Amino acid sequence: MRRILFLSLALVALLGFVAPPDVSAQAAAPTPKFTITGLIDNVGTWTQNMSTSDLNVNRNRDHQLYGRTRGRFDIIGEVGAAKGVFGFEIDSYWGQTGFVDSNNTTGCFTAASGAVTCGSVGTGSESSFDINTDTQGNLQIKWVYVEFPLPLVPFSSIVRLGAQPFATAANYKLATYANGDFAGVNLYTTISPTFKLQMTYVAIDENLLGKGAFGPFLNGTNPNASTLQNKCIFNNTATGVTTVASGSQCVAQSRGDNYAFIGSPEITVMKGLDIKPMFSTVFIDGLTNASTRVGRGGVSVANGGPFAPMNSVNANGSPGVAGADGAGTGVHEYRHTIGVDARWRSGPWSVDPTILYQFGTQAKWNQGGAASAYGTAGTRQSADISAWLGDIRASYQLGPLLLSAMTMWTTGQDAKSNPYRSIKYFQPLDTDTSYLADWGMQIMGLGVDYYQIIGNQAGSSPGTAIGWDKYGRVAAGAKASYAITPALSVQGVVTPNWTWNKVDQDAFVVTGGGLQPSFVCRKTGQTCRPKGENNYLGTEFDLQLTYRFAPGLVFDWAFGYMMSDNAMGHRYIASDYNAGAGAPVRKDIGVQPIAISTARVRFSF
């Protein structure tokens, strides 16, 4: 209903602007135009302890040395002021990385349990170029949209429909709230030269005919089973007995009609000063995209977790919720974000502050197990959301030298806090892993090799979550860039990082849920309350060289080194060290440095 209301209000607003058309005005048909723009990146990278796969900063055994290629192409057709864009992308490593050259082709093995294992591909890619480079099925469709002036309205308005980039729909600054791509509607209206308005509807998930309309995925090892109401409720056709299936037997349709709305005016207060207030609301029913809701604090965002529970033991050991069907029916989150982005320019000075506040409620089911410490198992609980994000950048241009400073902070909560009652960490709509990718870091943010960013816990990264698990984050940095010639420049960056609250170093990784605080004391082995020990993540040092050596061609080289510190440490699964019953061992303590060196040749056209 809320989504229909938003769309209806938008339509009413547009109709309110309607002006009578000039039926006598007939213009000659403009000549169609056709262009192709894009880029081709060829990258060579060496890394040490980036931990994108083992998520273990203490175990300094993961090294990479590889080459890869990305091709990004935008096909643009224009007729007058109307424009259609088709954007696609190809990402491939050099040399076959698994027993097939693509994750979207034949050559996969299916086990008796129903698990499917396919060819291995590296971080950020879906394929690899083997001998003869006949890779199949890995064309990524990024954009398919049409953009045109809205007719019959008194104000100049551009509407964009389809799969499109967020661009400045929410903020000026990169990836503080919404970045990447989405399907939906964007309306950009110029009311005056000093006042513009953007309104955006984002379709996150679409449940076409209701949760019972499409049947769940059934494991083939249950030959006598059929489902009732197209949910994970089994009816044994041989015995007539009805049971709720386990997660290993059935995966339910668990996405609701989830959406976001963003409203953001742009106001020029005076020459050199622009401000961009923003309001956004997000509605989630059941599960959603992992970019919109990142697992933190041991709260899994996967199927069978507290947002779509089942009645059986899940992968994380929780006993489940009696009678739950795995569809997440009625498990709602209402998340609202307000704030302001600004940019000020005066001579050699520039300042870019961003302040965002988030509030709302998030429902989920307590499944017992470790979550029993947070409330009664088998009950539905609601958490109040209250979180902040601040990001301030400042620069001073002194001839060929550009000096910059940055500070950011996002709130978190302490180790013993109850995530079923309170959420104090900021949750962006979608960063596309790009928060602080414009600052110059190579490890804590995407850099020259945008495949690489430190893997901190359960697949999340500071580029995606902004904070560090549920503990928040604080960073401050300094950067100096010097243009030796118009074609050649060098840059140095120093960025120390902390968490807002101290991290429980006895926490352990939960699949799809980040770091679960430990209720077992390392020293005594007895039950105890989780406690944070450290909040210093470490300091990152970065160097970069950029050389524009020919029209359309740029060479970039970068080196990053991070003196990681104890807040990055946590316990690891028992099988890593052949320890029993998940008991902590000495190897769980401590962290190792992280390093990366990468070179890239980019051709843009």
C-alpha cells in the first residue's frame, strides 16, 4: 500500500503542474544520433593478506598475483532531447581460474545433497579468459533506461525510467547513502536556477503474485513431498502427514515488495555554496538484497535466519521458530534517513560536509541458540533504529599542490548490546562497495584495482557497510597530490581507522551475519557477558602515480600498506586450527599487516 501511495502522490504532483499543450506547435523531427562510450581497463595486482576469501587477518597466507580485464560499454541513442542508454560490462581474469571459465555455463557438478559447485572465479569477476578466450554467458547488463523531458508541465523536468545509475539522487558525495544502480524512476525538476528537486523510486525486490504464488526450491531427496500454499510446508503424499520443512529440504520464496523512496532538493544559497537536503524511506518485508541489509552482530540476513526463520536448526546452529515457513511473512523493517549534503568553493578552498541521521524499526524472530541471550526463543522482537553518519572533507589548492583532509564517523553499539532491541549502526541503501573509493585508499576502500578491498567479516567490507560490523567506525586522513606536469601527478595518503565502540575479539564469524559476540570467556571457558577489548583498526599508507601518456590512455600505479591492529582480530572457526568445540586457541590472537601493489592501463573513449 505504501508503495502505491508513493507512486500515486508522485502522479498527482505531476498532474498538478500540467499546462495546456500547444496543439498547433509542430516541429520537424530531429535527426537520430548514435554513440558508443566506455572504457577498457587492464590491471595487474599483487596482494598480501587482503583476506577477501579467508576473512582472517591473523593468518598471513593469502597472496595473489594476477592480471585481469574489464570492458564497460554504453550504447546511446538520441532523438532530440530524448535518450536511451544500454550499458553492459565484462569482467574476466587472465587465465582459467577454475575447472570452467565462467560461473554461468556448463561444467558444474551437483552433489546428492543438492549442492552445486561450479568453476572458481576471483573477487569482482564472473569469468576468466582461458586459451582461445571463448568465455560464455558473462555479459553484465548494467543500464537499460530511457530519459526524456516530461511534457505538459510548467517546470523543466527530466524523467528517467528503467535500470539506471543512482548518480546524485541522494547526495553529492560518493556512496554515503545511495550509489551504484537500480531499477525504477528518477525525476529531476528545475524550478529555478537556484532550486532543483530530485525524486526517486527504487524497486529493491518485487513479489509479483504474492509469496504463495511461486513454489519454493525442493531438495530432490524428498520424493514423496509436495508443498502446501507454495511454502516450505510439506505434505507427505504417502502418509498424509504435514510438516514444516527444514532449510536443507526447502528454500522458500522469501522476498516481499521491498522499495525505497528518495527526495532531495538542491539549493544554491550563494555563489560557491550548494546544499542538498535528503529524506529517504525504505520498506523491507522478509529478506532483501545483501547490499541494503548487511549481516552484523551475529544476526544472519540469509534464508532461515531471523528475517525468514524456519522451524528447524539453521546453518548457524539456532533451533529455529516453531511453525515458521521460511518465507519471512510479516517481518517488516521501516528505515528512514534524513540529512544534508553540502559543498562550498571559494578560491583555493573547498569544503564538503555530510550529516545523515537514520531512525525506524526492524522486526525479526529470536531463533534461540546464541540469540537466547537477547530474549525469549521463538518470539518476534522489534529493534529501534537510531544511527548517525558524518563525513567532512576539505581541500586547499596551492599551485600544483593539492592538500586535503578527511574525517568520518558512524555510530555503533557495544559488544553486549542487544541487536533485537536496538540498532545504532548506520545502514546505507546501497554503496556498491564504493564508500571512500574517492579518497585514495587501496585497502580500506576501493582503489586503482577496484576488485580489492579488505574482507573483514562474512563477506562484508567497509566499502559496503561503511561501519565495522555493528561497532561503527571513525577515520581521519590527510592527502597530498602534486601535479609534476599536466600529464603526470603523484599522491600520498595517510588514514588511521578506529571503531566507534570497542570490538569483542572473542567474537566469531556467522555466515551472513558478521561477528557474533561470544558469551564464553576466553580465559575461564565459563559463560560471561561479551566485552569489547579494542577499537583501533590500524593505519593505512598509500602512494599513487598517474600518467596520462596519450589521448584516451592513462597509466595508474598504486601501493597500499596497512599496519593492522587488534580491533581487526576475532576468533575463527574451530576447523581452521583443528581445535575442538570452537574453543579459542592462541592463533586466534593478533593480526598481521596488509599490502597491495597494482598497476592499470585505462583506455577511455
